[in-house]
Amino acid sequence: MDQSDNTSRVRIEAGWKHALAGEFGQPYFRSLAERIRQEYSQPGNTCYPPASEIFAAFDMTPFEDVKVVIIGQDPYHGPGQANGLAFSVNKGVPLPPSLRNIFKEVSADTGAPMPVDGDLSRWARQGVLLLNSSLTVRQHQPRSHNGIGWERFTEAAIRTLAEKRDNLVFILWGSDAIRRGAAIDRNRHLVLTSVHPSPLSANRGFFGNHQFSTANNYLVAHGKKPIEW
């Protein structure tokens, strides 16, 4: 998190900064920013992703370039994993089980080869917003930063996209993501849902959902370039 209350220094793409300007000045966001500063600066307390990458999803996928939205829960909580993009890990980091299952479904659905790494910045740069509901987490403590304000902020981002853009694809895996997409206008956007790609649920409807090809078919039908998954 930026070390100042001056939101002009928050590292976030200009279009997103404008779209979410109403959130930055609100008391809940100021309280959230202070809480995260304390969490990251407290001796002996390790949080992820690195502070410079907290807003990576917004910085890497400009507001006007978003074509697909994939919603995760909170960042990976193990050392070296989280990089600010939902489900993504940097090159050289072993694939987490959910991401491996995502790649398996991409390959089965589209014929694309299994990637050699889990860096999803290649998706983000094509217009896939990889947004976690909570943007930070303590090491080895999943969901430890839930309920402190992140959900309100990211729900505002989802709502703003749904209201100001047309013909987007929202991909919602698992009950948490599905709840966050409940208010999206299905007549204006394509909303795809399934169980989460976690090994605990992937065999109950994630594998074989064909959502990656379905998303691309929708994009092409609305004059947009498909994603190279």
C-alpha cells in the first residue's frame, strides 16, 4: 500500500483511478489504507503480495481495455506466490493446484498447450482483469484480511465495470465469486459460473465447463478480439 494518504501516489492506471475516485476519499478506504500500512510495517508480520503489487490487477489491465473479469478470493498466502493478479504466480514458482486445474481446462477446452509457468500477466495485458475480492493477506493465514474493507472496494470496481462498460464477460468460480456477481445485468454482459477450480471441487463442474471458449465466442460476436488463453 502506498505510504501516504495522498491517493495520487497510489499505483493504479489512470482510467481506474478516475472510475474509482469516489472510493478513495471515503472513510472506509482511509481506514483500510491505514490498517494495511500497519499490517505491512509491523515487525515480524509478513503480508502478500509485495506492497508495490497490491493494485497490480488495476495497473496492468486499464479500465477501458477490460474484456473479461475473473474473480478470486484472496491472494496466495505462501512465500513468493502472490503477485497481485488473481490465481497468478510469477515465473519459476510451482503451480498452485487451482491454477494447474485452470490450465488443464484451458487446454481441454481450447487445445492450447499447458503453459510452462503460472504468470498470468499475459492474460491481464489482453484485457483479463484478474481481481481478488481481498487484495492482501497475512502469510499462512488465508482470508486474514477479509472484512476490513477490501470487499467493498473490489465490489465497487465490479459494479463500475458492469454499469459503465458493455458486453463484458464475468467468470465467477465458487460461491464467493458468484455472490459478488449477483447484481450484474445478464442482458448487458455474459456471466459464466461454476464451482471453484480447487481440487476439492473441480471434478464437480469446473472441468468440462468450456468457459474459455464460450468467453471468446461472445467476445468475437461483439466485435472484440478473443483472448489467447
